[in-house]
Amino acid sequence: MYHKKNSLGVKIAVINSGSSSLKFKLFDMKTKEVLKSILIEHIGEENSSIKNHHQALESLNIDFSELDAIGHRVVHGGENFNKPTILDEDSIDKIQKLIPLAPLHNPANLEGILVAKKYAPDILQIAVFDTSFHSNMPKEAFLYPLEYKMYEKHKIRRYGFHGTSHSFVAKQSARILGKDLSELNLITLHLGNGASACAIEKGVSVDTSMGFTPLEGLVMGTRSGDIDPAIIFYMQRELGLGVDEVDTMLNKKSGLLGICGKNDVRELIESEDELSKLALKIMIRRVKKYIGSYMALLGDVDAIVFTGGIGENSQYIRDKILDSKFFNEIEVIVVETDEELEIADECLKVLDI
């Protein structure tokens, strides 16, 4: 059992570590007040004064001894993790082994964990996984129609991501609607440079657009989303592209950026360039298709929920997505996501307080 260290409230720090960035929030969980919020970018890049994640943590000037726990965002938990997990040697080793499933994300998450463990070794540290909210999807939702041994032996399946965001905005939507989440069917749309849709039935994720990796699904800033897999074989066979080249193209050079050379939706909306207009139309069309399929899956839908940088801030995109009488009778909610607060709330489940 773990007990709080101080008598002034429960203090939980959340670290969201990227390859060259570190987001830090410190919460008083009694009031949900943010005591400190810091974003450090360009870690280790040329001309940056912050050379590594250890130096980034030092620069926060935090008295870690006053904390009850540190929560870490981890993108991919595979089938090993479906709830907040105390970070010990065994769990860290399992996260390390999941790197092939999330080579762009888990190494950076691990970097933050290892640095924090070294810097604050006596503080309870907890991993919260993007995939865990989707871990109760039915088998017909998460299984790909491949040879079954691909799942049995290699765990190739749909995992889903942005789980902390979808979970947070679903709870907030229930409060807005004045109902218990277990009574609601929601379609949540996390629209940003990375984007995903989620079908939530009675509070449970039953389908989501991202899959084995965060590449599948909606058209994103630099990621292709859904494509015919045979395109990959064609590019390798006919164009002579290697595996790494194709991977880079689909993850970093596709999506909005690939179509028109820009991936900032604000610029695309203002642009008169035909390719910019086309890129937006493709993105919006894909979102509509997912909403329609999730409406068919859920039957009754209580609300469509927008979140993420684009979902929260672009009335233009929301209007274009919903410009069909098909959606006229459905409540539309815009919720500012707070993944760090959701992670802190998840950490409370581990603490005996």
C-alpha cells in the first residue's frame, strides 16, 4: 500500500516525454489545481541549451521529495498492460520489449522514465498507457483478418491510441450531458497533427481508428492513415524503395503534408492553393466516413465529441465534417482535452489515499 507523503494535499507530477520534448505538469489532486506547467522543446537539438532529458528534468526546479507519485505517459502497452502500472524493473523491461510496436514513441517515453527514476529514485512512478482505454474492445474489433497465428504468436492486432484523451473527453461529455457515462454512446474525435476516432458504447471503447500502430485510420498531418496495403508492395517492387524509406514516407511525408506540402490546418484553410483545398477535403471526407461507420456500429449516438488542437479550435473543420442532415439530430460537444490530468487521475487508482 502507498500513502501520501504530505499533509497539504496529494501532489502528482505527470511527465510526457517525447524524443526532443518534455511536458511537465504538477497537480494538487485534492483541488485538481495545476501547480506548475512546463513545456521544454528542442531537447538535444543544435543550438539548444538543454542537451538531454536529465538536464531538462533538472531545469524544472522541482522538489521531488514532496511528491506522492510521478505519472508517465507511455504510448504502447501491447497486451501486457491494461491499467496504470507501477514502474519497476520488470515493467520497464516489458515496455522496452514493446519498442518494435512503437519505434517512434516508446523509446522517448522510456527515456523520460529512466531519467526520472535516476533523478527521483524514492518516488513512486507509474506508467499510464495510451492503449489501455481500448483494451476491452471485442475480438471482432481488434483482430485483423490475417492468419490467426499472426495474432497468437506475434500479437498483431488493433491496439488503438490516444486512449487517455478519449477517456478524458468522454467523462467530461457525460458531465456536460448530466448523465452517467455508462448510459451514453459517444463518438469521440481527437483531431490534431495526430488524429483518431473512437466509438464508445456505455463508457467502453468498442472500436477506434488507429490500429497496430498510430499510422492507421484518419488522414493526419504527416501520416497517411488508411491506404491499400498493396501500395507498399508496389513502392518496394516497382519504385525500388526500401522498408525504412516506405516507413518514413507513410509516417512523416504523407497525410496533409504529402498532398500539399503543408500540415498546419490553419494555413490550409486560408490558402487558395488547389492542393491545400484538396488535402482538407480528403481529411474531412475520411472523418465523415468513420463517424458514419461508428453510428451504424453503435445504433443510438448521444453525442459527437471534438477534441485535440484542430477539433477544439477549428469551427471551420467541425462545420465541414457535420454539414450533412445525417448528423442534424445528434448533440455536438467540444471538450478541451487534458491528457496530463487524466494520467494523474489514473495514478490515484494505484495510491492508497
